[in-house]
Amino acid sequence: MYAKTEESIVHDCGYSMGGNQIHIKTLDLNKDFKDLSKQLNHIAEQFFGEFDKVVV
């Protein structure tokens, strides 16, 4: 995970390295904690499927 910067580039990709799947995601840390929590839940859902979300 990378913190979002003012650059227009947003890292959100995946690739295979040595037989392992590597994914890069960007978080916008300038959001309030409720929105940051939503971002993190969305990323977790992409990799682990549906789960009981933590709501703040």
C-alpha cells in the first residue's frame, strides 16, 4: 500500500513475480477516518471476499 500523493498517478495494479501475485494499492490518507475505513474494507473485500466489516 502506498499513500496517495498530489501526483495524478494512482498505483492500483497487480502482477506475478516468482509465482506469487503482487498487488499495489493506493490509500488517500487525507480523508476522514470513516472514509479511510471504507477504502480499507474495499481493498480487503477484493482479496478475501465478503466479511463482517468494521464500521467506525
